[in-house]
Amino acid sequence: MLPFKLIYSDAYYLPIGNHVFPAEKYRRVRDRLIAGNVADAKDFLEPEPATDQDILLVHKPEYVQKLKTGTLSPREEMEMEIPYSRDLAEAFWRAAGGSILAARQSLIDKVCVSIGGGFHHAFPDHGEGFCMIHDVAIAIRRMQRDDKIRTAMTLDCDVHQGNGTAAIFAGTRTESVPLPSVASSTLNPARPSASPRGKMRGNHAGDVFTISLHQHNNYPLYKPPSSIDVDLPDGTGDDDYLAWLDNAISSGLRQFEPDLLCYVAGADPYKEDQLGGLNLTSEGRMTRDELVSRVARARGIPVMVTYAGGYAQNVEDTVTIHTNTVIAAKEVFAMP
């Protein structure tokens, strides 16, 4: 058995037909974990759907009503880039419930992985980029409402900037001076500094600190400011990526003390992803996940994990990457 729980439901499946988003990946990851003896059936918890009251902690009543009644305008549906259906809305409600459960369970076990979620392009009043509602933001606000946490940090490692996350948690921000590109490492003081070709910028105010590590020349065109944005050049590989990640986490944790870390573990920085332009190997991606888990464990910060994007030409590559996220957490959190 795993030393933590996995959150999964067959209802995570997104009924979107033939689409670049591989909706079947959630079931395949679950099946791979069991077939590979990484996890067994007792490691999985089934989430309930989020309630409408949960969704309204983040999203505007008018938008929620449109989603529940199927009255999105053609432009709103086009912006979401997935075909609306009532079944699809129910799948997103379930994903939000899964993230709430993962957040709650991470406070018990120190880590919890939802085999789904990470829909970071959703805004309070509309959806974008395959994202109808923002499950991670909903989970954070629900934990705060229940007085389970006071502060949270989002660490978004999808290849696309978490624009919805940045907008939802913007609060009142004051632009800071540029962050240093060389910082003391959270793990290894000897790690080389990040490549000067990238750029890290930041500003912060509020109870949620947002970090986004993404390809600069990629969706979305307009990127609202996160607390820390790391804009990576096309073709960034394992070494530079990991150095920037280590630097961003170090900088964030010097500025902010989260009660919960929400890790958006996108598979799309992978070098063969159809919607990405970075150059990470499968091994680099797993090292990324290990780094995040090691920092969280060393700092005693509970971490909930969601999956976000992954669009490899061969869906089995995406399944392998997402499976490795669980394996990396297992290796770190099973250590004495």
C-alpha cells in the first residue's frame, strides 16, 4: 500500500469526443498504477462532486447558472475550447470535489494525489483552454472556509501559464523589483544557477502565493502576473528547467509560509508534447516531481497534487509521466 491516498473517480472522464485532450488518461493512469503494483484498490478514495456552494466560493453566480442550465453563449463555449454538455459540467464538478478531498487528505497524510484536476485556465466568470471551473482554487477556498488552512501556495508546472490561477488570487499586488536569477537552493547549494536566457518576475500580496513555471511563447497570449512567473524559452531542457524550478521554489518560500502546497503537475513540458515547446525528458519530469516532494517533506508542508495537461502524440507517454508523479511521491514519502 501507498503511504498516502489517491483520489480517483470514473466520473473524471470528460465526454468531449475526438479531442487533443486525452480524456481517457485518468482511467489509464489508475489501471497502470494497479497493474504495476505501485498501488492497490485500497489506496484509492472516491470523491463526491463539489457542491454548488463550493463552486461559488470562486466562480460568479451568473457563470455557474449558465453551466448548470446549458446557456453559455457560442463565444463562451468557443473560448472554453471543449464542447459543452451537462455531463461535462458534472465531470468538472466531480473534479473539483476530488481536489477538495485531496486537499483535506493531504493535511492528514502530508501528501495526496488526485488522478485528475488542475484546470488552471478557468476564470471566475468564464472558462478557457479546456478548463470549465478552477478545481484547485475551489479546494483552497473551501479549506480556508472550513478553517483547515489560512494560507496556500500554488506551484504550477504545466507548460502553459496558470492565467486563471493568477487572476483569481491576484488580490492587491504591488510590483516588486525583479527577482534574482541566482538564489540559494532549497536542496543543493552547488546546483548551477538557472540559464540567463529565461526570466523570473514576481509580485505578491494576499493569502495565496502563486508560482507558474511555463513556456513563454505559448498559450495564453496574455499572462496575468502570478506571485512568481518563470518565463522559459523554447526548447528548455532538463537541467535548466530544474534549476529554474529550484530557484522559484526557494524564492517563494523565502517570502511566504504556506499551510498547503498545491502542485499542478502538468505532463506537457515533455519534449514530445503536441501543445508544448519545452524539451524535458521523462526522467527530467520525474526528477521535477521528486524535487517538489522532497521540498514539501523537508519543510513539513502538506502537498496536494493535480495533473493538468498532457498531450503527447502517444497517450501512453502521458500516462507514464502521470504515473511517475505518484511513484516519485511514493519514493520520497515512504522514506523513514
